[in-house]
Amino acid sequence: MDLHNPLLIPLGAFVMVIVIVAIAHMTKMREKELQAHQDLRLREMEHERKMKEMEIEKSKLELEKAREVKRT
């Protein structure tokens, strides 16, 4: 292979640009993926909190019903 080939430098620069763009794109995609996972986890935690609140409210209503039945 001839290292003095005039196409070698432009070709190398072109390949380097492609590699840099690919790395930047992969980094951006990874950030989006991590953000999506974080958003999903936050939604799961919010859902879990709401379910616990509903369970507490249900228990309160059942306790109130039991007290009403006991009074009558």
C-alpha cells in the first residue's frame, strides 16, 4: 500500500467525520433511552403511590362501614 497516495488523507478525514458523527448519534440515542427509562420509572412510582392512596381510602371506607354496622 502506498502511503503517499493523494486520496489517503481526504479518505481518512471523511472516515473520521463519519466516526465522529456516529459516536455523537449513539450518545444522543443513549441519552434518549436513559430519559425514557427514567420517565417510565417515575410513572411507575406515581402509579404505585396512587394505588397505595386508593388502598388506604378503601380501608378507611371499610372501617367506616364496619363502624356504621356496629352502631346499628
